[in-house]
Amino acid sequence: MPANLLGVHHVTCITADVQRNVDFYVSVLGLRFIKKTVNFDVPDTYHLYYADWIGTPGTAMTFFGWPHLPWRAQGAGQIREVSFAIPPAALDFWSARLRELGVEADRSPRFGTEVITFSDPDQMKLELVAEAPTDGRWQPWPDGPVEPDNQIRGFHSVTLLENELVPTARFLEQTMGFRASGEDAGRFRFQTGEGGAGATVNVVHDPEAPRGQEAVGTVHHVAWRARDDAHEVEWRQHIIDAGGQITPVIDRKYFHSIYFREPGGVLFEIATDGPGFTVDETPEELGSGLQLPPQYEDRRDNLNFNLPPLTVPTFSRAR
């Protein structure tokens, strides 16, 4: 088996309203808007990225703007919750902040730590988990609406909803090299790499859950971190050798990707840590202009005309 995948790389979801999405993830959650581009397969629609200051792998929440789709609740064969990591000392801050901004939220213990649960404007389920990564890669956004000490530190985990537990658990352990690390109230936990925040996936087993459909308010896929191109190629061959169906390596400009589905139906991606989000913008300029892959540059004027305008919030606060 190749060396372990390092953890979550990014999570990509579907929104109906790109401006409302920007307002929530920047103004409420305090993530930096780092990239405005298009869906590389459906270029007449946006692909938006939010992350830490520089777009460190493991911090990027991304969205396809697909208002033509209906809204549907998350179902089996999909990701039910996306969980962000926060410092334990920031729990009270976030409980108060969400309440003051009119976001309904609950707080409860899980796996020995506190978790705040709430939804975004598309009713996608989100969580803040009081366990922050300790690898030191996260970079604070100095100009955001949240002080660095309280900022989201990237992903903690994702939770899969499955009609059958055993095939997915077996795949995670035997094919993907994850380690089972416990169960809490019907939520089974698996970890990769160094484990802990950012390297965790949970599985909830519900045989009666309706099958999920691609829709507004759902997660399209989760990407796992490969160290580099060679690591990714090793994983591609490993999935093939295990009998899986997987795409060729696809150049996504900011990383290279392969895609496949786990037995329950959740779409997985393996993405390289590089080349990163500064290949077409400086760190200071991230998110300031419409960035296109080379194959669409000749359509820039048309795309600029057809894509809805976006206003990214800016903030002024005492340091």
C-alpha cells in the first residue's frame, strides 16, 4: 500500500446563490475568499474557494454555483456533515458569534470534545469541533472579521451517511489505509496519516436513509491529500489493483486530481498539495480576479458577461 494519505485536502459543495454563499463563509465564518474561477467541466458556472490566508491544503471549502439544481437534504451515499476545527478556547466565542449573527446552533459533546452544529444558508450541515490541528501549517487571515486566535483552523473531519456500514468500513481500512479509532452514539471514526483534526472521517450507518441526490445543499465530493504527483500516481494504481474504477490524473491548475467512489457511493478525490493557489495570483491578490484555466481564456469576455457579479466583503477592525 502507498504511504498514507495525509488528511482532508478540500471539500466541494453546491450552492444556489453565490453572493449569499460569499457573505456567509466570509462574513460569518471568517474564511478568506481566495479564488474566483469557473467549474472546469461546466465553465459557465462559478467555482468559489474559501480557506486560510494562503489556501493551505486542508483548509479550502469550495462551492459550485449551480442555481439550476433543486434543493435536497443530504442522503445516503453522501457527506452528511462538514466539520471545521477550532481551538478549544474559541468555543464560547463561536457560540456567541453565531447567536449574535442569527445562526441557530447547538452544542454537545462527542468523542470527548465539544461540537457546535449549525447549517449554512443552503441548509448544508456544518460543525465546529474543539480540536485544532497541531502541525502548524494553518496561516491566519490578518484582515478577516475574526481575530486570529479564534479563527477556523481548516477541516476537522467529514461524516459519511451510509445504508451499509461494513463495505465502507472495509474499504476505508483495507484499501485506503485508514485506522478505526472509536465509536460514539452510532458514529464510527477512522483516521489517516497522523490522525486527529484534519485527518478524520466519520461514518453514520442508517439502513433506512433515502439515497442522496446531487442537489443544492449537498456536498459534491471530499478530496484527500497526496504529498505530490508521484504519491498520487501510486494511489491511483493501488485503487486500480484493488478493483476500483478511477479517473486519469486531471490537471485542476491548483492541484492534480483523481476521482473514484467508495462502496457506499460518496465521491472521493485524491489531490496533490501543489502547485497551490498562488500560481496565478500573489498571496495578497488571492480572490481578487476571475481566474481561468488556459483552455477557457478565449472565452473570458463572454464568461465575465454571463457570470453574476460578486462582492467580497472587506473588514476594518482594530488589531
